[in-house]
Amino acid sequence: MRPLHLAESQPELITGRRFKSALELTGFWRSLGFDLNCVQMTPGELEGSVLVERASCLTLVSIKCNQSLLVQGQRNPRFVAFCLENTAQTEMHRVWGDPIPPNSLHGFCTGLTEAFFQTTPGSHLSIGLIPIERIKSLVELDPSGSFMEAFETSNTAVLPAADFQRIRALLQITQPKPNQTGNQLTLDLLEAQLLESFSDQHDAHLGLAPSPHRHALIRELVRFAFENSTSSLTLNQVCRSIFTSSTTITVSCREVFGVGPMNLLKWVRLQQVQYVLQSRVRMESMGYTSIQDVAVHYGFRSRNHFARDYRQLFGEAPKKTLLRAAA
């Protein structure tokens, strides 16, 4: 999928799409230049939607999903992201392993090259993407230097409720009215609000940027799961590959995700199967004609165990997924 040039000067454009699997959302992020992997973390049929508004130097993204999603990978270094949750559904929300407090803004640290977060079923994320050069240009409007210092040292800000609601309103995607300046006005207002909220005089609580080393083992496990999604491995094989003990990886994985490492690896493989079954074109490009062919390719040798696990995770039989693709 060809990357979108987010910073290009172009007419306002609002596009939307629905997604039925975490890997479809992965494809969306990669179209924006973010090398992120997405994993469905709760069982049941997944229903999600993405809405994007692009114009000038601001891209707004709205993501809704009825299942919990784990997102991990490389950010797009050309942009600073400002992300918030619109609903009160935050029980499973984690940013770098930590729960999110109310009225909080996330993802804006310019010193981090990776993203690592999890959402709650029923969440609605709003994200604003601003070119990093545009953010740096605002330094002239902040003689104290607190504005850029906040972005360099923090990744989470707990804002006063009124500030949070103003930023939340500016990150919403709405159809522009006739003769409305739209996105450019939104960008100007958003920048002004960010300058105010992150100033020394304002009561924003900034958390220190997370240490990538803290969750390095878990991020390595997620990366390993995708790179080895065609193999059914034992826990000992996984531990040897990522240089850890079974106790350490099991405790760490359960602490962060609430499930063991082998379940996480199996879910990644199941989602690879689901993604292929959702498209006849993908099946044909792999040279496969049956569900069992695809299942075996991703390391599932037992037909019965595969069908059971697939139904438990996605809320439907693999045959139903394939029939929907053919409709």
C-alpha cells in the first residue's frame, strides 16, 4: 500500500473505512508511514472503523473498535502524535504498560522512536498528527522553552479538565461547513491550545517518558511473534530465541497483557490466518485453495484444535470468514 504524504498541501479530504481484523488496521497504519503491528487481545468478532481527515499540516485520525487492541512498533519520525481516549472505556488501556489517568494526552514524546499501547473494548481514539518541523517552529512563541522541553522529556500529560475537553473537541473529525476555513483553523487553534496547556503557568502534570528498556522483553516477544508466525513453537524455543527464562517471560507477559506468552503467539498466528481468509485474492496469491492449507501454513496441524481456537478468538468459524470474503 503506497504511503500517504501527510504533510502535502492538498484540499481537505475525509476518508473512512471499516476493518474486521487487527491486521487490516496494521495495513492502515503502514499507509500513514507508521510501522505498527496490531493484535486483537479480547475474544469475539471484531468490528472497527477508521476515519481520516487530511489537509495542509494536520492529519486527524479517529479509530473505534469493539475489541481490545495491542499496538506496537515504529513511529513515523516526521510527525508528532497527540492521542486521547474519548470514552470512559479505559480499563484495559495501557501506554507503555501503565494505565491511563482521566483527561490525559499521550504519544507526543519526540525522543521515542517506538509506540507501545493497548486499548479497551469499545474505545474511541482521536489522534492528531502534526509535522515535527511545525512543532519546532512554535518554540519562538515560547521564550521559556517549556513547550519543547515537555515534548522531549514526556509522553503523557494529565491536563485540567477544561483544557482536555478543548483539545478533545479540536481533534474531532467533522464535515466542514460552506465557506469554513476548516482544517487550517483547527490547526491554529490546536497549536494555540497546546502552547497554553504545556506552558509553565498551566497546571498540566507531565509524566516522564517511559524507558524503552523496561518493556524491551515484551516488545521483543511481539516482534518475534510476527516474524515467526508460520511456526508452532514451544515455550523453551521462544525463550532461547529471545534470551530469557520461561518464568521471566511468563510473569512479564501476564503482568502487561493478562495472558501468557504462548497464548499471545497463538493469537498472532490465528490473526494471520483470519487476514488471509478475509480475501480470496490473498489466498490465491499464496497458492492456497482451502482453509486447512492456510491453517497449516501458519503452524496449525490439528484441524479440530485450530477450528476451536479460531472460533474462541473471533466468535465465528473459519468457514464463515471465508464465505463472507466470497460474497
